Amino acid sequence: MDKPVPSARPPRIELRAIAKHFGRGETRVDALPDVTLTVRAGEVVGLRGTSGCGKSTLLNTIGCVTEPTSGWMQLDGEPIYDGRYLRRDLRRLRLTKIGFIFQTHNLLPILNATENIAEAMELAGSGHTDARKRAETLLDYFDMHQMRAYPSQLSGGMAQRVAIARAIANDPHILTST
Ligand SMILES: Nc1ncnc2c1ncn2[C@@H]1O[C@H](COP(=O)(O)OP(=O)(O)OP(=O)(O)O)[C@@H](O)[C@H]1O
Ligand SMILES: [Mg+2]
């Protein structure tokens, strides 16, 4: 029998023995024990566990928001962490590779719905007109027709849809939702 052909595409997320502790001495908290995890393109992974078990810490680590204490991490085949961050431009990495959906939507209050999405695209390098056009297309896709409304004028569900549109606006390969 033929051997299975390995997938040409590297996993989207690959963690090996990723650990994170906060604090030191008596107040030290081991938030992540050595976590080894592989997530491939198209996979949807849910995290379940008791409060304080490390779910958010894990997602923040994958999102390069929280620096691990040790271990190895690769995103899209690119080594990101190996005892230290291997890339300097983590901000750019977050903008282009990872979409974040927060439990509380975290929209910018001084920007309207369209601008909240377009801003994320412009920060990643899109032109103003293209960004606005795509923002409107995404809002339309999510049936969010109050495109000029500010976050304070939106219902919870509407704000969350804007936040989801913003998270996918730059076509990230990894989407995290807390
Ligand atoms: N910035 C921090 N400083 C110190 N300890 C932290 C910090 N962030 C998280 N922790 C600790 O790390 C552990 C894991 O927290 P985390 O927020 O990842 O849990 P969680 O699984 O997301 O919980 P929940 O279901 O309540 O959201 C907890 O003991 C928490 O107190
Ligand atoms: Mg949490």
C-alpha cells in the first residue's frame, strides 16, 4: 500500500511544550503546563475547562499577545517562538495572520461601524477606498445595515457582528474567539 502523502500545507498552529507562568515564588501561577497542540487549515477547535485553567492564556499566547515562558510555537509554518520570540514585528503578525474576536467586542468608540473595520485594514496596508468598500461588503454580508452607527448606538449582537467582520477583514489564517 502507498504511504499516505503528507499534507503540503503546514499546520496553521503548532505548539510544542508551550508553558506560561505568571509571577514567581509563592505567588507563581502555572497558567499553562506544557501544551502541545496542532491545528490544521479548516479545523475548528473549542477549548473547554474550569475557570482559570488557562483557556484565555492559551489563546493569547497563540495570538502573540502573551509571551510564553518556554516551548516552541510555529504559525503557518513560520517559527514564531523558541524560548524567545523569533520575530520583531509581532504587531504586523497579529494584524495580518490572526483575527481576534473578543468576548466584549472592543470596538473603538470614536469610529463608526464601517470605520472600525476599515481602520484594521488600513493599519495592515489597505488603501482607504478599498478598505471602506470591503468593510461595507462584510457588514452587508452580516446583515448589519447601520453602517454609520457608533458602537454606543449598536445592540450587543450588532456590535459583535461588527467585531467579527473586523476580525476577518484582513483574511487572517487564524481566528481566535474568547
Ligand atoms: N496577567 C496575569 N497575571 C497573573 N496571573 C494571571 C494573568 N492572567 C491570567 N492569570 C492566571 O492564570 C490562570 C489562567 O487564567 P486564564 O485567564 O487563562 O483562565 P481561563 O481558563 O480563561 O478562565 P475563564 O474560564 O474564567 O475565562 C489563572 O489562575 C489566572 O489567575
Ligand atoms: Mg478566559
